Amino acid sequence: MIDQENQEVSNEEEFRKIEITVFRYNPQNSNTKPEYQTYTLEETPGMTLYIALIKIWSTMDHNISFDFVCRAGICGSCSMVVNGKPRLACKTRTSEFEDGKITLLPLPTFKHIKDLSVDTGNWMNAMSKKVESWIHAKEETDITAIEKPVEPDVAQAVFELDRCIECGICLAACSTKIMKEDFVGAVGLNRTARFAIDPHDERSDEDFYELIGDDNGVFGCMSLMGCEDHCPKDLPLQTKIAYMRRKMVKM
Amino acid sequence: MKIVYTDALIVGGGLAGLRSAIATREKGLDTIVISMVPVKRSHSAAAQGGMQASLGNAVMGEGDNEDVHFADTVKGSDWGCDQNVARMFVTTAPKAIRELAAWGVPWNRIGKGPREVIINGEKETIVEKDEAHGLINARDFGGTKKWRTCYTSDATGHTMLYAVANEALRRNVEIHDKKEAISIIHENGICGGVVARDLISGELIAYIAKGTMIATGGYGRIYKQSTNAIICKGVGVAIALETGIVQLGNMEAVQFHPTPIVPSGILLTEGCRGDGGVLRDKDGYRFMPDYEPEKKELASRDVVSRRMIEHIRKGKGVKSPYGDHLWLDISILGREHIEKNLHDVQDISKTFNGIDPADEGEKGWMPVLPMQHYSMGGIRVKPTGESTTMKGLFCSGEAACWDLHGFNRLGGNSVSEAVVAGMIVGEYFASYCKETHLTTNTFTIQKFLEVQKAYLQEILSYDGGKNIFDIKDRMRIIMQEKVGVFRNGKDLSDAVDELEDLLKMVKEITVTDKALCINPELNEAYRVTKMLKLALCVSKGALERTESRGAHFREDYTKRDDENWLNRTITTWTDPNDTMPTLSYEEIDISKMEMPPAFRGYGKKGAIMSNPLSEIREEEITKIKETLGKVDRFTTQEALLDFDLPKEYKRKNERMGVGYD
């Protein structure tokens, strides 16, 4: 029988025990203080942190909070710090950790909600508005008419940058963001790069300069490359930040 | 008492909800979207393979138009859909895709000249026309006559959702995330808004609006194995049911997708087979052509899923610690194609199974098995999207039984429905909000808030020692084992009984943490109660429906019975103390059909008990066509079925080579 969450398997193999240590804190409740809690569980084949945390929640501690939605690396909900590195928990397999010890912390730079849960939605919405993360075109489109042709390679290039899932990992891995609250980060700069190469968007370099031509934008980046090193979608963030900076320096 | 007033309230921030929010903002209405999760995390993002729209740009889509898309959709639905709605949909879909293109969705574009593709397991060269260069491309999908599914690699839902969400932000749609609607406020049969719970502070908020729309998606999580995101619990549909007034339609119509990966249940898009991938058994043998000589791997999803289980039952499944499965082989498409067009599939397979599907031969085969994927059923609405029985309550997308999909949805028609319904229903919804005044009495609002407050307290006071997680697990196993791909009277009857017991058992749980603020166990307690009600609607509907239609297959009634069962199951929950839904049926009128019931062209032959009215309508159609003489296709269509649409969407669609014809 298949059991996708608990991954119970029918044969009776012996599995190793792993220890998952979780940062626990509920800012809503003034009686609690931050602490670590360790859970010991059996590691089933193919176990991910999603499977492990669901197991902890449903069988060991019903009160633990975390954020999963798609559990397939597509929605960007479950970013957290895993043994010191920001990662998508659903795509992290427990077998990677040889000593079987895993420590989980909430993603820094976002408002903490409880335990491993943080508020990414409001920050990302504000960032999207700040960089005007949409097509700017003067003419209205007649949606009954044949669409405007786009070179296949250009569409593909735009798609590659549009793959960003706004998981927040690039921000958690960024020293500028930790120092500067309003820095739009690689996620925001990548969005501008995406629209800058989109033939539907009529914004000029001057227009982009208005949005990101300062220390909270493209000049805040110190090129430490934490964003690109940790991006779960392998986006070419440094190249794209450099691309926008070159454009902006010319202004 | 916290009350938030707005013009238009939308519950659910996926494609359908956000596109509707754009429609209400365009009419100048204040609009709030409430969502359990940040809207860009909605399950729409997980749609992979693409969106159907009959553009007819690609050479393999040549000759495509609304009529062909309509016929495919009706056949796919096994004649269960509302043909009026199907017409509204196919007419608007090309406009939706062009609107999205203008909003920046980077649709894959056609390159002129020859290119190599895999068709029926063989390499073939097709040549794209010069004038098609740069226009929106399409891939093949199941149950379609033409290549009609437009895509951005295998992340189509993601790019669509981001474009629509950002357009909503641009129009200052107010987004309140981490809020969950837990009850619908209504008075004199009119919807006044919802009671929502702040999932962080636990505060109850009354959102009061001129019109309310539910766009909360499906309820796949009532099944143990589902491709659905873990938020797809159907709470939005359940709170509509709990009004006692709102009707749900065709809840037993549940789609099982042929190729989720084993064991995680994460979807591998139909685009895998659309692009030429094949299914293999334990001997590496490609078995689908034996069962479905014409459509092979690309018959509709219900048919392919059944054939796969049939084949496993013959002992041809691959043994694994997780049970038997089959193989999906896309290695034949070549590494370059996979890395460009099936990028996420490759990523999923590598991450969760350690298999690189681009590796040649057996090494690259991915283990797959049919699992729950889509809810055709939902809140029963009129073609305008308004509830059939509650004024001011609208519904769009997967949460609705509009009814575009009948008993089986075609691949590529779901994200397409989400945005198209967002446009059409969004427009009707906006007009309604524009013309309506707030009428809900504050006393009523307070009453609804108090009922919910008392209900949450009641849950916390239960002290029977049972565990809500065990009840949930049991429900999901029952649905999996007894209300699955193949169904029979005995199992369904057992399922109904056991689910009823589980629903009663909820009062015997104990919630360990008594906090009203952020408390994931309390969330689960009320959500599972709602899920159990939906599970009962599904299984009871399936038990009573003694025929096989689309995804609903009865081993004890294997034929589609048009004489007795060409109808829609209507479910209500008439009294809050009931432990069983009330069923009734809504007839589907053959005499008004543009396409009367016939054989679908795939699936088992001779498995139809026809209705004599089908033949009569067929003759009538022939006569109407003769009387009309030589006229264009639009005139013929209108004579057979006249449908309404907002004016802007009724306009004709231009296509390459044929203009607006």
C-alpha cells in the first residue's frame, strides 16, 4: 500500500533514526519564549523534510507550525533554514545529512509568524508593486486579433527568468537585505530584468532607473552571490543583476 | 465585532479568483481577495502542461476553431457538461490566451520551418509555415483532435498565475492572505459575505460585500493519493454546502490523472505523453495501443487511467515496496527537448526519485500510477456563475460545477477554465455588484459571527480522547480504496456508512492545544469535519449513480445509461445536524443539445444505453442544417444552440489564414 505522506512501506526493513531540531516560538503568545525542540523519527526511503514535518505534526506534536502548499518545489512556500542554509524544505531529502541531524529555523528577513512559518506574501506583494512587476504598454490589445509575434528565442529567454517562484531564499541568503530592510533583492531585480527583455514591455532604461536606480535597488547589491548560490530554480541572478546595473550605470 | 465592508469579495486567490478580481476592479468596484496562503502560492501555480485555446497557429493545429474545441470538450465530458457553458468557454478561450500574452505570459512561440517531433513513438518532421513564425505554439494533449494546448514549458500555471496576480496588484486589488472563510453569511436567500478566520491571530472577521465569489479550487485532499496541493481541502465548497441552501453538482465526478509519480503523488504533466512519451509495463512493453488503437496514450484521462489499472490487474504492473506501478518513458524525446519543454518534470523526477528521465532506455523511466487529480463537481451555478439557489453568491474555477467538464475534464481545460471563467463569470459578478446595494443586517452579521465563535469553542471543549489526524487518515484511505477509479455498490455502501461514523466521531476528539490563535490542530479539526461532509457527498452520489459515465466507473453498471442517468447529481445538506447529504437530480435536456449523445471515439465500444431522444435530436439537427442551406459556421451554430456572453467576449476570433471566419 502506498502512503505518500508517511511513506509506509510494506516490507519490514530497519531504517535509521534521524533527529530533527526545530526552532519553536509563538510571538502571538507572550507566555512562550524561543526554544529548540528535537524530534527523533525513523527515516523512510525517499523521505523529504515535507514528509518528516508532516509526520512530526500528525503523530508527535500537533502544535508545530510550518508552511507547505504544493510539496513539489513549485509554489515557494516552504523556504526555511536547513543546517544553516536557506532551502525549500519539500525538495530537501533527509538522506543528504550523513549524521542524521537536521536543524530547522524560520527564514530570516521576513516577519516571523510562528515556529517555521513566516510572512512572505505581504513583502512579495509590496516588492511587486515597487518594481511595477507587470507589462507597461501604451496601446490596448485587441484580444480578438492575432497576437503580436515574438521571436521564439526571446520568449524562451523571458520564460527562463519568469520561472522565479518568489520563495524568498535569495533574500535570506543576501547580506544587503539583512542590513537594508527595503532592498528589493535578487527577486525584485530579476523581475525588472525579465520585463526589460520582454518585447511587450515599453519601459525605457530611464523608467527602470526610477524604480531601481538606488541603494535599495541595483546599487545595493554587493555581488556576494548568496542569491545565485542558493536559488532553488537555478536562475542566473548575478548575470541579470549585472545586466541591469550596466544599464543603470549608463544613465 | 470586526466587520470589513467592500463592494466585491472574492474567496480564493488562484487564477479564477484573481482574474475575477480584475473584472470587478475594471468596473471601479472595491475588491478584496481573501486567501489561506499568499496568492502566488495557490494551486493554479502547479498546473504544468498547458492551456487549451483554439488558435490554430501551429501546423498540427491547422483547421482548429471553436467548433472543434467544443466537440472535444463535450465528448471528453461524456455528454455530462452543459453545452451552453462549453460554447461560452470555447468562444472566450482564444481571447483569454491573447490577453495573457499581452500581460506577458511568455507562451512558447513557433519557429518557422522544419522541426522534429515524436508522434506515436516515431520521429517525424513537421514544417511550420513562415507566417506562423513567432505566433503562440501548441502541443498535443489527450482527447483532442488538434494540437491545441498552449504552454510555457511545463510551468504554464506558474507563469499564468504570476501574470494575473501582478495585474491584480497593479489594479490595487486588496489581498488579505492567511485568512480562511469558514462560513457564509446569508439572509433571505441572499449572500451577504463570509465569516473569515485570521489564521495567525485567530480573530474572526465578517467580510461584508455586495457580492461574494467562491474560487477556492477542488477537494482532492479527501483522497489518500492526490496530485493536489495540501491546501485543496474544499473548505470553500463545504461552507457553501453548510448554508443548507446552496446546491453542489456532480460531486462523484472525480478525475484520476494517469501519471503522478510514485510514491510522492506529484504530477507529471500530460504534456509528457502529448509530446510523444509512452507508457510501458513490467516487460517494457508499450501496452496502450492494444487497448486504444486510435488515441493510444492520448485518450481522455478517465480512459487511460482505467486501462492502466486494467493492465496492472492482469499482472503486468511493476512490483515495488509501494505497490504496483507502470512506467512513463519520455527518454525517447531526447535530452534537449526534455530540458527545454519538460524542465520541471525532469527536476521532480530527479529530486524525488533520483531518476533523470532524459537518460536513455530503462534507466530514465519514471514510476507512475493513476491518482486523484481534479474535482469536476463543485458549487452548482448558472451559466452566469451565480449559485442556482442563493442570490449574490458566485463561484468560478475548479470550485464550481459550471458545468464545463461534466464527468471528465480534458487536460489543458482547467487553467483555461480558471481564466475564462474569471473573465466571463467575473464580468457577470461585477455587474451584479454594481447593481446591488448592501442589505445585510448587522444583527445577522453578529449572529453568524457568534455561531462560528461558539463552534470553535465547542471543538476545543470536545474531550473524547480521539485524534483528528486518525479520522482524517481513515477518511482518505476509505476514499482511496472504495471510491476510486473502479467503483462498486458494496464498497460504496461501506464507504458511505463508515464516513458517516467518522463524521459523528469528530465530536469525540480532543484538541491538545486550546489556543484560538494560530493553532494548526484546531484548523485541522474544523477542516476535516468539512472534508468528511464533502467525502459523503462524493460517495453517496457515486453509490446512487448506477451507470458508468466519464470518470465515474461502476463495475456493477459498466454502461453509460443515457436513458436514466443523463442528469446532474445535486447535493444539499439541509440541516446542520444531518449526517448524510440529500440528493436530487437535474435533467440534462437532449432536445436543446448542439451535439446529442453518441460514442466518444475512445474507451470501450458498445458500452452505451442510448436515449431515443438522441436520435430524434440528431434528425432535427440534420433538418435545421438542410433548411439553412449554405451558410457560415456561426449561423449554423446559433441555429442549433444560442448562448449568451458579455458582448466583448462574444466577438469572433481571428486566425491565421482564415481571418475572422
